[in-house]
Amino acid sequence: MTIISIQQNIVIHSLNLKRFYEVPTVVKHSKLHFYFLNNDFTAPKYFGFLTELGVFVAEIDINKDEKTIFSSHELIEYSRLYGRDDDDFSVPLSMTFTRYHVLLLFPERVIAVSLVAPADRNASQVMDEDYCSDSYGRLLNITKDLMTGTIWLYAERAVFRYKINKEDRHVWKVYLDKGMFEEAKEICINNPHRINQVLVRQAEHFFNSKQYENSALIYANLNVSFEEIVLKFLHLNEKKPIKLFLMKKLHGLNSQDYTKITMITLWLIELFANELAILRNSKQGKLQEYTTLQESFKQFLSTSIIQDCIRKNWESIYDILASHGDVSFMIWLALENQDYKRVIQHYLNEENIAEAITLLDNHPFSELFYTFSSDLVEKAPAQTVSILIKQGQKLDPLKVINALIIPNPSERLAMEIIRYLEYSIHCLNCHAESVHNYLISLYIKYNKDKLMNYLKLQGREITAVSYSPEFALRLCREHQLGEACVQLSIVLGLWEAAVDLALTISVDLAKTTASLPNNNIELSKKLWLKIAQYVVKQNNDIEQAMRFLEECKFIKIEDILPFFPDFVTIDHFKDAVCSSLEVYNKDIQNLKEEMEDATKSAEVIRSEILSFRNGYMLIQPSNECSSCHEQLMTKAFYTFPCSHCFHAECLIKEMQPYVDSSIINTIKDLQNQLSTLYQNNKDISQSLEAINRRDKVKESLDKLLAAECFFCGDIMISLIDKPFIEDAVFEKIKQEWE
């Protein structure tokens, strides 16, 4: 039913065609046979028709839009199977197909003919088996099981079965010799060695037929000598084939093949650059071809496998592009790979300052500012300083200053540099000495008015200023800036030099300077006397000198009198002398009163001392020691005006934790000496000497023990913040209380 329906489909399709093939035959046992590929019974691969001259074989394609459904057709003539062209041959009884052969059944034998053999059918006969035997009988028919592919041959008394084994083992060579490369590759799909042979032949075929691009694509996938293939394409006038070959070869490499990747990448860049240069020089730079090639070049440079190669071979790539004069592409490539340094340098070389500043503003990398600020600020001061200020704390002022130090800048440039330095100091709180020193040097040369304001803001303390006073003073002296020199001398502590210098400018400046060291009366007095001496001797202005007495409270009339000339009359300073005498008189009266008060205080102290010498305390037998609470008179004891009484031993015991160990050792040593002296007191002469020594030892011991009451004196007062319970025993006592 399947075969019938397929035949009907083919017949119906054929009725719609205008072209027919007529194959006449007079054979009574003519046979039509279809072959289905891979058991796909929807449409046959080809069919065969048995005629008296031969087997008509044709490939079928019912989906073709042409006037015939035959892709190819041919007639396998029987006469050629016998190696002659006469008509002395027999017609087969039947036939059947395999994938690459047709089996022809004759009465006594079976002949297999290749369907893919060359046109010479003498070489197409691959099998001739003789079945002539009385035991088998006459051969009747041959057929094929479409489902299993088994071929059955049956005679009058026997049935034979053919098993197809490696039918295609030599077919690929036939296809290869006929130039049917796709069919050959389909057969050799699982055999890499044969596939490589087929591809080599196919690439050679394309190359010989001048299909160079197809040949290059195939060669790139082959394991053949790279140099041999490259030499073949180098002899061609057109460069597209070798470019395709290299690109295909490049994509087939692994990342470990760095040397090959580098070589091929640089070669391809050279080829692209050369093609672009040719188009550009032929005045076709604006044509679609040039644009398309540029886009292709950009796409190639964006390939992931060559990115590492590009990063490591920047200089070589730029040299290649530069050798072809492709500046615009160099800029594009540098921007794509964020090589802004090269682009900015190019703009500077071309005097394209606006583009350089725009690029720097859009890509604010600190190293770019440090590198190019020096060049940009000379050519566009305002714009450069503005973008430097825009970066704020992203830039290190110290590194920027290195770029802004320009010898003999113009006034316009200097003012812009001052603007950045002021921003660094006031907004970025930069205290670097070099920055401040540079600002001072620019102030001195280009803006002297701001110099004094800056120095005043920095203050007079040398430890607080951020600049070098010595450096600033030297520059100010070179440029004869007297007022600034006075301020800097003050910072350095050179007060006398500052006043001397101020006097050369104005007396008012000198008086202002002399009034600054308020905390040092002697220094202030010395400075004012310098001014007075100058006024008297240089200006001969006695009245102005006298006014100093009112302005400065540290100097008096007698201090400035030596400066007056001998011929000066007393009328000029009579009032000052009288005022001074009145002050001295008041001071003398105050001293007298203080002496009287001191005398009275001494009398009171003397009377108190005498009263203490005659004082006494009454000790009762019931008095107890304030430490051990035993009877006081049982042992040697000490008593104090505060009524506290201690045994000598108890007092030492109480003092021991709170005084230095050296004092305790001294007390014990004195006690031992005192004890020894008591034991050695035998005769009168010795006893008098011993008594004196004993009294001295006892006096020393009393000074240590009886200087003050232990409970009421300084020792106990110093322990007011000490806890009653030490931290070490706190937990133990706490547990006992619980």
C-alpha cells in the first residue's frame, strides 16, 4: 500500500509537469523499483526501470520547482557490462537496489553494478557470482526487504540471502574523484583522517577553480602546514582570501597559543589597515565600502580571543596604524581601550586643546591630570584650572603642583594657578609646605595685595604657619616688600629686627609691632625704647616721644631721658617728671604699709611659738592608745594636740602601709640605735656622752613619728579617696557578709 501511494503521488505530480522522459521497452518482465533512504517511505531517493537496453536510474526530488522531478538520471547499458558495444547480451530477469549498487539477476548469475562509479561502466561492475548448479535449479527472482534491508534471491530449489557489509568503504574515493565532496564528507563523517583528505581535495579544487574565499575557509580548518597555505594565498592579488583564512585560523586557536594569536592578529591588523589606506587614498573614504570595511575592522578588534593580545601589543598596533596614516582609527581604538593618555597627547600635538580638555573632563582619571596639566594649563589656563577644581579631593594637590610649576608664567596664567592654590588651601585644607611656598612666590610677583592678607590669616606662631618663613622672608627681601618682611620677622621671633625694619617704613607700623608681645614685658619695653630712641635721635621729636609714655605703660620718663640731647629744656617733659615722681611716692607709701603689716604678722607668730613651748597635756592612767586601745602608759607613747595618743610601736604599725619603706627602715634603725645607747650607759662620763647621742637619735625619731598626728595629718587627708575595702579582698568580704 505504501509503494502504491508513493507511485500515485509521483504520477500525479508528473501530470502537472510539461516535460516527460519516455523510456520505451519491449521486455515482458520490465520492472520499476524504488529505493528509500534510511527507511523513510514518504519519498524515494531514486528509482530504476528495467529495459531491454539497460537499467534507467534517476534520482527523485518531488519538491523541485523545475519542470522535472529528476535530479539526475542515466542509463546503465548491459552491453558495457560485457566489455563490448554489440547487441550480443542478455537482459536481466530482475533487479533490486542497495544504497550504492544495483543488483542484476540473470538466469545463471548475479551482477552488482556501482551507481556512483565513473562513466566507464567496465570499471563499475563490482560483483559477478555464478549460481549455475543442477541442485539449485534456475534463478527466478531477486527482491529486497524494505524494512530490514535484507536481499533475497530465490531459485527453483533454493533461497539465498545477501547481507550488506561495509558497502560504502570505497564509495568516498569515488565521490572524491568525481568532485562530489559533500557526499564524500557525509560518508567519512566518523573518520577524521578521510575527512581531512576530502577537505584537502575540496580546498585544492576551490583554489584551482579560483574560488579562493571558499578555499581559504576550508584550509583554515585543516591540519596542514600553515606556511604552505599562506604562501599560496600571498601570490594572489586580492587579499580577502588570506584575510578570511587568518581570521578562521585565529578563531580555531586556544588561548594558550599566545604566540600564534599575536602573529595572526598583527597580520590581520596590517591587512585591514592596508585595505583602508587603499580605499582612502583612492578618494573613496566616504563610500559605503570604506564604512563597511571600517565596521568589519572594529568588529574584529572587539573579538574576545584577541583582547589580551591587543593589551600586550599596544605599541605594535599603533605603529601599524600610524604607518598607514589612519589617525581617526587610532583615536577610536585608543578610546575603545581607554588609552586616553595617547588620545590626549595626540590632541596636544595637533593643537586641538578643546578636544583634549573635553576628553579629560569626561574621563577624569587622576594620572591624566598629573601628566597633562602642565601642557594644558599653558594653552588654556582658565579651562584647565576649572576642571582641576571640579575634581576636588580626587586629586592630590602636591602632585598637581608639580605640573603647575612653570618658570616665568604670564600674568594670566599665574592668576589661574593662584586660583587653584587658593582652592587647595581654603577648600581642601592642604597644609603642604611646598603648596604654600609656591603660592607666596606667586603672590610676591603677581598679587602683592593678597600677600599681606595671607600672612595675617596664617598668624604669628611659627608652629601654626604652613609655609616656610625663612623662604618667604628671603623672597620678600629680594622684592623689597618691607611690610611683609616685618610680619615674617615677627613669625620668626626676630622682634628687634622687625621693629628696626618697621621704623624704616613708618613709626605707626613700628608701634603696632612693639605692642604685640604683651606677655613679655621686658621685650615690649625694649621695643618701645627702640622706637623712642629713633623718634628722639632721628626725628628730634620730643613731643612724640613724650606721647609714648601714654601709649606704653611699660616705659617711664627716666627710661627715655638718656635719649634727649643736653640742650633740651625741662619744660618739654616737666609734667611727665612730676607724674613719675607722684607714682614713685605712691609706691613708697604702699611699701611702707606692707612692711608694717609684715612686722605685725611676725609678732603674732612669735607669740604663738612661745605659747606652744609652754603648752602641756594631762595624761590620765585610764587613757588608751588610739590604735590598740590598751592602756597608754604601759609602753613608750606619743601624744598630739588633737588628743590622739599612740604607742610608739602602734604608730609605726599604722604608718607602715602608707609611707615609703625607706622611712620605715630609718625609724627601725633609729629605734635600734636608741636601744643600744640605753644598754651601754654604765659610767658617768660615758653616760653624758651617751645622753647627748641618745637625745639626738630621739630627736630624729620624733621628727619622723611625731611630726603630725597620723589620723588628723596630711597622710590621712591624702587617703580620702581610697576605698575602705581593697578590690583584692572585696569579693571575699562580700561572701562573709552574705
